[in-house]
Amino acid sequence: MKVLVIGSGGREHAIVDALSRSEKVSKIIAAPGNAGMAELAVCESIKDTDVDRLLSYAKNERVDLTVVGPEASLALGIVDKFEEAGMLIFGPSKAAAQIESSKEFAKDLMQKYNIPTAAYAVFSDYEEALMYVAKQGAPIVLKYDGLAAGKGVVVAQDMVEATDALKDMLLDDKYGHGKVVVEECMVGPEFSFMCFVSGEAVYPMVVAQDHKRAYDGDKGPNTGGMGAYTELPFITEEDKAYALNEIMIPMAKAMVKEGCPFKGVLYGGLMKTAQGIKVIEFNARFGDPETEVVLPRLTSDIAELFSAIAKGETPIIEWDNRASLGVVLASLGYPGDYTKGATIENLEAVDAKVYHMGTTIHEGKYVTNGGRVLFITALADTLQEAQAKVSAEIKKIECNNLFHRNDIGWQAIDFIESEK
Ligand code: AMP
Ligand code: GLY
């Protein structure tokens, strides 16, 4: 099979890496790819949003299967266009991708089908929103409705913060012109439950947890994610069964009923609250960086798995039993301003999975080329061992403009210690 992977981050590098382990795959093309993927794939400099060029490239090259990483390509309807042209593609249609691109669509569906989530109301008028928020009181969550690259959510701790956020979202058009979903603020550990979905059929992956804040102790600004791990000892088998049977399967069925069946990865961003497991959000794609710790554990053939899901057939899915843990190396200053072009040395010495998130090659050497630069994943019998392994391997990497968190997995490790 010739496989085309769309995207340029660590998530897509992990997908390419998994595909490279498949005996069915003869050639991998990444568009646009990155310097790390270039070791395993041919990188074609076509943007992930240039759907027409991607399609004509895939047709000319006689690509057998296309796998879509980023939400932006999905929201543009890349899957619909490829399928109209008779091409096999892994990902949801534009209509199904609304589960991520429109928070109101997702919330309405959850309410209609009794899928547990935070209480909410939707507003486009600033005064009405403010009145509602004042009545509910803080803490309260405000979400700009539309694709905002993860920056559209404010967890307001008091009325001043809430009012400022509503002004940004509804008066100043800071994010564009749209609506705001106002939500009850839930409390509890969060986890990412990604499932392969094909219509009503739902196949769960191992459960992962992301770390959004920039610094140790979950302090500092929100980022795209600073590290992740699997599994979560505080999420029991019973919790997983609940999440599957009361959340993920009902959502897949709901989307079939609504005429927009889902095909691809349905990502449940869930929270284990005192009132049970509830949905924070759904995404229509693999999570980043969760994918970088989940796919290294997949032992079955991912090319066959993607094809089976895309065709509506039953896939074979098998996992390595070990724990996985991975840490982001980010440019100093990220998620604020940062510089690019710092030389990265000694990567070849790292005895763990190295996924490139934002690098390029300059004068024959890897250099930093983004906010999040590298992702290092280790597998081990315990999470503590995986954490120690990643930490030791990161020390080998020489670069003067990177920082990382040292406490990825802390919720799980604290939990394990407390159980002793
Ligand atoms: P999102 O961009 O939708 O992933 O949201 C970013 C973060 O905001 C989530 O990871 C949660 O930590 C937090 N969040 C979103 N919705 C809620 C909610 N209803 N209650 C508490 N925290 C929330
Ligand atoms: N890690 C969160 C996301 O991919 O949206």
C-alpha cells in the first residue's frame, strides 16, 4: 500500500512511525510532513489545508489510503472530496467533524441523546450572556464557538475574569464573530478516551492523559499539551466501560441517527467528577500529544486497521501491556513568543521514541522550528520507570533553547504511591 499522511506535527510523526511498522505498507508520503518524518516518509510540501492539491496529488500518485491528522483539513471537508473522487480515506466527513468544529452542535447532540456533560447555555448577545453568567456565578466556563485552535476556552475563577472573557468573545471580535457556550465548571481528573469509530461500531484505544499547562505542578499558561501517558490507575475498568457504553457508543449511534455517521477517531475529552464521568469536549481526530503515547503501544497492523475502519469492516486491534509516557521539549518562551533556529545535537543517542513536532534541517543539522519541538516517549513496565527513562534520555539531547516539564504523569504516580 501507498499511504498518504496529512499533517506536520508529532501526532502525524507517530502515525507515520506506526505505519512504518506495517508489512502492508510499501511507501509513506507525508504532506507537508516534517524533518523527523522525512526519515520514514517522502515529504511533499503541500499544505494540510490545500485540499484540491492534496487530492490531485493522491490521484496522480495512486495513493491507496489517506490518513488525516489535523482538524483544519477535516473541517474543510477533505474526506468528502476524497470519497467523491473514489479515494479511500481515514477520517470523518465535514458534517461529522462538526462534533469538534461546532461546540453548539456537540452540546445539542449530547443533550438530545442524554450523554452526560456540563450544564450549558448558548449566547450570541453580550448582555444576555452576562446576565446568565451573573446568575450562575463563578467559577464558570466560557467557550467561543468555532475552531479556535484550543484557545477559545476560559475557565473564569471570578466575575471580573468572566466579564473580560465575554467581552473578548462577543464584543471585540477577538476570535471572530460568533457565539459563546457558557458551561457549568466541573471538577475532577481529566482523561482522553480515543476510539476508532465506523458508524455504530466503536473500538476503544488505551486511555491517556494530556498535561495542558506549561510548567511543573500544572502551573503557568495553557499550551497545546506538554506531555502525556497511558494508562491511568485512577480510571477503573468500570469507568472505562461506563465511558464506552454511556458516552462513546451513544454518541456514535446519535451521529448515525442524525445523518452524519462518524468514521475515524472520535476523541472524548472526559472528566471523572464526583457526579460521574462527563464530557468536556469531543474531537474528530487523534489527540496531540496523546497519539504519541498511544500508538507506540499498538502491536497490530495500523494500515489494516485504518483501511478496515475506512471501509466499515471489523479491525484487529492489539496493545502492548506496558505503560507509556512522553514529554514535550518546547522552545523557551512557549506558549508565548519564542525564537527558532537553535541547533539540536545528539538526537541519535536517544534510546526512546523521538517524535518531531517542530524541527527543520539547517546546514545538515536539526534546528528548532516551532513552539513545541520534540516529543520523547518511553515504554516500561511501570509509569515510574517510563518517567525515569524519558527523563534520562532527554538529558542526552543538547540544545540551548528548550525546556520541558519534569512531572508528566504526576496524578497517576501520586495515586499509585497513595495506594501503597
Ligand atoms: P478545551 O480547549 O475544550 O480542551 O478545554 C480546555 C480545558 O478547559 C480543558 O482541558 C479543561 O481543563 C477545561 N474545561 C473545559 N470545559 C470545562 C468545564 N465545563 N469544567 C471544567 N473545566 C473545563
Ligand atoms: N491533546 C488535546 C487535543 O489534541 O486536543
